[in-house]
Amino acid sequence: MNWEFIIKYLPLYQRAAILTVKIGVIGIVFAVLVGLVCAAVQYYKIPVARQITAVYIELSRNTPLLVQLFFLYYGFPKIGVRLSAEVCGVVGLAFLGGSYMAEAFRSGLEAVDDVQKESAFSLGLNSRQILGYVILPQALSTSVPALVANIIFLLKETSVFSAISLMDLMFTAKDLIGLYYKTTESLFLLVVFYLLILLPVSIVGTLLERRLRYAGFGD
Amino acid sequence: MAEPILEIEQLIKEYGQNRVLDGVNLTVHKGEVIVIVGPSGCGKSTLLRCINALEDIQGGIIRLHGEEIQKGSASSQKLRQKIGMVFQSYDLFPHLTVLDNITLAPVKVQKRKKEDAAKEAMELLTRIGLADKANSYPRQLSGGQKQRVAIVRALCMHPEILLFDEVTAALDPEMVREVLDVMLDLARQGKTMLIVTHEMSFARAVADRVIFLDQGNIVEEAKPEEFFEHPKTERAQKFLHVFSFDQVKKQEEGNCSEQSESHL
Amino acid sequence: MPDLGIEVLFKGTNMLRLLQGLWVAMRISLISIAVSIPLGIIVGALMTVKNMAVKAVSKVYLEVIRIMPQLVLLFLVYFGTTRAMGINLSGELASIIVFVLWGTAEMGDLVRGALISIPKHQYESSQALGLTKSQTYLYIIIPQTLRRLLPLSINLITRMIKTTSLVLMIGVVEMLKVAQQIIEANRMSSPNAAFGVFLVVFVLYFLACWPISMLARYLEKKWS
């Protein structure tokens, strides 16, 4: 292992990691928003929007992110929609992640027993209060494990961004392997940086899940 | 007789083709305790759910103090606050402590001060012997404790009438008593209550009036002594016979200490 | 109607080549899943044994594989072996190795989940009926486990197929690569081909995965 090489190119990886995290986080935030909207549309059974949501979810879940990105990045400019690689990354992640987040929220909402709504109802709470004080707190806490799993899944998916020439970790590693043949060092840095990004999320997720399950209020 | 609180006229409830309530008439007066009995599927629970506007109705009218209750209407929202209901399944909110469960509606719906609501909640909890559980979460309570808290939660809204929908049906036998005792206490205090139950000896002890519901209609209506000793209709006799038969068998087997209803 | 460049696909054998590219992706995922399922069952079963060492080793394997992006694993195996160890793996073989490693870990996790979801009283009541241990597994536990497992493993197939799109990045010529070649070769005659061709790729991936997802959902509903 050539440590000099590692130290020399550390900043390059650092920059790449920041880019990965930045696009990842923004993409995930949008994915959560898309997911919330979709889950709400399905929960309230809003006509038309519900069908559109269903089609979107199928498209999103049954196609790879890489293909979605190619379509966005190389295909869309041909019909006059030109997006930067960063924007494509965010849009792609939100498009892919939205359906997974919707699923997490939906199962959380469905897990809330009907009698919970009815007893809140008979205590005189209106539907807004029932949603805010009774349904959402329970639904969200049930959704947490799935949400964490989705976040890790989406952060991992960011690794394909290099295909649309974003200078992320994969791009940097591939570049260095191509340029200097320092394969071991480049791959070592790649793994270390992905662990630095993913391990904390995974650990926090596990702790959160355990807290909710054991110390929390789950019935 | 005291003033009527709740009036039900010609109530009809259908699920699709299936008519569950077929023209029920019932008047509940202030301070009255009415027990509704009947075979499963006779519409007892549905009747309570209609009164609390959890179900829409296909005919007839339900009035609380002369005001009509209808599912979804804005005035029903107000009226519902005057009706307390306790369900069969433990319906406490699992994400709130016992105290928060009780004070949620008084604070959010009636806009009472949090301290006042909490003070009253603590008094009620003390009365049922659960003051030490105020900061526990529902999952830390036994089934009987949960149901007692659910009753207090309904009480704290100062309802004019309380509906109990088979509140002991899901409980272990040794916990049934503690819940029934709370309800007996409420009856003694003069609360107006409408109770659906399968606990016949309890019904006998608590009721001012027993209503026998069968196939969506009130078949018999009488004082408890009368109903249990000398049921007039054949259907009621048959229904009560099921219970006494059950009893004989158990006595033959020799141990039925938890069942105290020795002669119905 | 703007020129979307779909007509490129009707030139010569272009469409056929694209489908062959899809077949490469499907082949990689089908071979991988066929190997992963039995291996995953073994790993999953190992995770439920009482031996702490066996449990720990399989857990570490599972966690390590599952936390890394599949693309990183592809890089590790492909570049790691060819450049660092001097073994020359073809991109396709490297892909299959990675997908088997990954598929085994995912399958192992599903098997473990299905096994521990069988309540204890199922074992107890089988024994109370006088069934032997192997009879208990054969008639009671395995059928129940399979019902829980089958929809999830079918879902794993679609995840595999979707993930095969990554093998482009280590030089395997699959559908996306063929698409790029077609677009490149027709740059002059149909400058807009990127839209049409990638749209078709998108649709083809969807058509490959969607029926499998539907089957998984159908089985899940039927057996839940």
C-alpha cells in the first residue's frame, strides 16, 4: 500500500464524498416529499391523482436508476430539456426514492388501527386533530425502519452518478485507476469513504429502531 | 321520570343489502343505566356506533337533547363531545402516556387548560387506583388497566351519556371484575350509561332497564329482575337458556370460581 | 411531432442487438439468482443456529456485503482481481461473482427473517402431535417459510435485473452499452436518437421487471 499516494489524493476523495453526500441528501429530501405526497394521495383516495401515483410508483420501482439517469441526462436535452448533471442526480434520486418512501409511509398509515381513529373521533377530535395527534405520530414511528432502509438504499444508489460524469467517489476511483494504475490504493480509499458515509447512517438507524421497539411506546 | 337525553326513532342501518337495525326506538333518560343484550350479530354494537355517529344511517333519527346526530355533519362534531364511548379492543393511543391519553381531548377539543385537565385526570385516576400509572405508556398496562384508563379518558370530557361496547369481552377473566367495578361505581354516581355486555350477572346488578335486541329489533324491554327471571318472549328465553346451560355444565365440572352468576 | 430518433432502432439489426443486450443482463441475473438462492438458504439457516461463531461469521458477511453499494463491489472484484492480483476476469464473470455474493447475502437475510417469523408454538404443537423433528420441518416449518419467502425472493429477481444495468460500468456489453453504441453510430443521421433509444431501454427494463413484480405481489396477497 502506497501511503504517499493515499495522502496525496485524499482531498480529491474528500471533495467527491462531499458531492456524493450533497446530492444524496438533497435527493433524499425530495424523495421524502414525493413519498409523502403519494402516500397522502393514496390514503385519501383522491381520484385521478391516485391512478397517476400508481403508474408512477410502478415505473419508478421497475426501472434501474442508471437507466432513469441516462434518459434524463442524455435523452431529455433532445426534446429541449437540458439539466445539469447535479440536477439530474437529484431528480433521478427523487424519482426513484419517491416510490420507496411512499411505500414506507403507506404501510405506516395502514398499521394504525381503525379503532384508534374511532376513539379519537368519539372524543370529539376533528379529522385534522386526529391526523396530527393520533395517526401521524404512530404512522411515522412505524415507518422509521423502512425510512432508514430507504435512505441507506438511496445513498448506495448515488454510486451510479459517475455514469453521467458527476465527479463522485466512483468517478474519482475509476479515474485514478485509469491514470496511475494504483488500483489497491484507489479501491481502498473508495471503500473507506463509502463506509464513512454509510456506517453512521446504518448505526443511527439501528439505534433508532431499537429505541422505538423497546423503550418507546409500541403496543 | 327524568328528562330524556337521547331519543332514537325508527333507526334503520344497512350494510349493503344487509339490514342490521330495523326500526329501533329507544329513549334514554338522565341518570338511567340501560344494558343491551342479545345474540352476536343482533346489532348491539352497531346501535352504539350509530349513536356516536361512527356509522351513517339509512333511516330514522337520533337526537341528543333534541338535536339531530348525523355522521359527518358539523353539529355532530359538537354533539359527539357530549357522548363518551369505550370500545372492546384497547383503544388507548399507544404513543401517549396515560395522562396524555386522558388530557388530549379536553385540551385540544374543549380548549381547557392543560393543568386543569391534568388535575382532574389525576383525581379520576386516583379514584380507580391507577394514579401511579399516570406517566406509563399503554403497553406497560394490563388489559384491565387499559380499559379503566379508557373509561377515565371518556369521563374527563364530561359526557352526558357514556356508551360501553363490550368493554370486557377481550379481557382475561380475572381482569373483568376490576373494570366492571369501575362501571358500577359510575352507575352509583348517577351517570347515564348505555352498556352492551355479555356479563349477565353484571347486567342484572347494574341495569335500570334491560333491552333485548334480536335481528335488528328490540324484542323485549324490562326491569332486570323481570327480564332474567321471567323473560316474556320465546327468543329471550332461548337466549338466556344458552347461558344457563353453559352454567350447569361448568358446575358439573366442579370449578367455576371466576363465574359468580350461579342462578340467572 | 419532434424527431425523437426512435427510427434508428428499425435500421438494420439495431433492435435485435438491443434485445441481445437485454438478454445479457437477464442471463447474468438469472445465473446469479439460481446460485444465490441455495447459498442464501444455507447462510440464512446458519444465522439461526445456536453456535455463536457461525452466527457471527455469517452476520459479518451479510453486513459487509449489504452496506457496500453494488457498484463498489463490482469495482473491487473486477479491478481488484485483474489489476491487483493479475487474474484476468471477464466483466461478465466478475459481475456474476458479485451478484452471487450480494444475492446470497440478501437471500440469507430473507431466509433468516422468514425462519424467525415462524412462532415457537408451531414447533411445539407439531411435537405435541408426535411429529419427529424432520417431519416437523418437512410438513410444518418449511411450507410456511416458503410461503413467506417466495414473494420476497421473486422481488429479489427484479432487484437483480435492475442492478445488472451497472455492469456497463465495468465494460460488459449489455443493453445500455448497446444503446450507447447505436446512438453513437447514428449521431449524424439521427441526432436525437438518445431520447428515443434510452426511452426504449427504459420501457424494456420496465417490461422485464414489471410482470415479475406483479407476480410477487399476487403471491404475497394470496398467502398473507
